[in-house]
Amino acid sequence: MNQRIWVAAVVAVALSTGCAKADAEKAKLPEAQGSTALGVKAITPSTELDENVTRVTGQVRSKQEATLSAQATGTLFKVNVKVGDRVKKNDTLAVLDTSNVRIGVEQARAAKDMADAALQLATSSLARTRKVAESGGVSASSMDQAEIGQKQAAAQAAQAAAALKMAEENLRDMSILAPFDGVITARMKNVGDTVAMVPPTPVFSIVDDKGLEVRLQVPESVIDKVQLGQLTPGTVNPSGMRFDAKVSNVGAVVDTTSRTVEVLADVTGTTPNPLRPGALVEMDFSKGSNTAGLFLPAQAVTARGQEGFVWVVEDGTVHKRDVRVERVLPGYVRVLQGLSADDRVLADSSLDVKDGSAVRVVQ
């Protein structure tokens, strides 16, 4: 009986020793250190910049818009258009009372007719005097008088013609004409209202709703992504309607207050619904030049200038990897050397880790 108890005790000790050795070996594996491994967030480099960091808000505006006033002082006699009407260039939008101006035109035309008749008479008289002078029947003084009379008549005729032209111009100034094709967006005066030339009285506002452009104040950090002639997608806010615009002008200076650069882009192509001046839009410059490569949040890289390092996650441990980077946007860097698109790195390079530290990816 005692022998059996002794054998059972030996077996129990052996089993206990074997389990202890197995547990010790298991504890050496990083995966077994779940309770002590540091929980971390790991990310992979992005192959293009997120559109949210290169999206700029702008406003649609017309390339041509104007506030129209009369070129004369008077009373509005007739108004031909209302708000929303589409007009063509040189359409008559309104007319002032032209009664007195028309009388002036008639007077100027009559004065010109008289001056033309006087010039014709003086020219005929000069021709006759020259013919007689050829036979010696006219004195030199008479010849001079005929020539001077013809020149005076010619000057008077020219003066009368200019006066008629001025009177006709005054008559045209009594009409307000459309300077370009567009839509009437405001009418400030009605029939019977008095308008003045100085200071000018606003009567209409007109906008060319076909030739549209987007005006943007692009942050200094994004401006290098904007290139002249670049075709950029845009979205109308809040409808979500999409359109394209081609960059037509990039400002040469940075606003010292807002740290932005003015950019203009011509709206191109057609849209399902009209794109209206004044609409707020968002332009996405993420597909522009200088947006290809591998990108990481700046927090994932410890760098001074272009030289730096990241923590690469491999098989439950982290390893320090030297990289070369360049800053492309606030909060983002482009990896020039040292990483591939498949590498996983710690999202925060400032974590208290060292080469070979065990980690547990938690996201």
C-alpha cells in the first residue's frame, strides 16, 4: 500500500514540473504577453491625400455683372424689362422722357441743312470766280474773298454736323441698353421716377449667368497643389450637385492676414441644374499635381527636416525604421524613402516604446 502512494506522488511531481516548463516557454512568446503588451493603433500609408484636407470652399460668380444707370438726367418714361428677364446685348431696357431732346435733334438737323446749303453756294461761287479769273476779269482781292467764304462755309457745315451728332448722341443716352447678354437681377426704379447722371442713379442690375467662374481663397498650405489649367471637381453646397472647373488664374501674392491666395476657375461643361452666381461650392484639389506617393499623418513620424523614423509593427512587436519625408500639408507628410504601402506603423510615434517592444493592435 505504501509503495502505491509513493509511485503516485512521483507521477504528480513529474506532471507538475512538465507543466511549469511549458508555461515558462509559452511566456517567452510575444503573443502570450497579451496582458502586458501595449495596446496601440497602427495605420498603413495612404497612396493619395484625403480629399477632406485639400477641399477649399469658394463662391460662384459671373465673369460679367453690372449695375446700370442712365447716361442722362430725366424721368423714366418706359421700362421694358422685369427681374428675371433674359436680355441680349444692346436690348433697350428703359427709356427716359425724350421730348426736349428730340426737339434739340430737330434743331441741330435744321442747322446742318442750312450750313450744307451755305457751303454748296460758297463752293459754286468760288468755282465761278475762278473761271472768270482765268480771263483776267476778277481782281485778286475778289478771288481771295471767294476762297475765304468757301472755307468759312465748310467750317460752319462741319460744326453743324458735329452739333447734330451730339444731339443724336444725347437722344441715345436717354435709353438704357444691355451691355451684354444676361439676366436682369434687380430693378430699382419705375416709370415716373427721376434719375440722374451725376451722381449716377442705379436702375438695373444685370448678370451674365452663362460665363461663370469660381472664386476661391486657397490656404497657403494647399496652393502648391493648384496649377494653371488644372481641371478640378466641385460640389455645390448644400445640394451636392457636381461640376468641373478649370483653373484660369492663380494669385501671385499671399494675403498677409488670412494666409490665402486668390484662385479663379472657369466653370466648364454642363450641369443637371443651373449653377447660379452666389452659390457656395467646395473644390477638391486632392487629384491635382503633387498628390501622388505615400502619405502619413505627421503624428506618425518623428522627424527633423526630411530625416526621421517611424515604428513599424511586425509580428506583435515594433521596430524602428528610418525614413525620409517632406511636409505637404499641415498635419501630413509624404514618405520619400523607407516605407512601402503594405507596412503598418504606429499612428503615434511619440509612444513610450523601444525596438522590440511587444504591442497589441487594438483598432
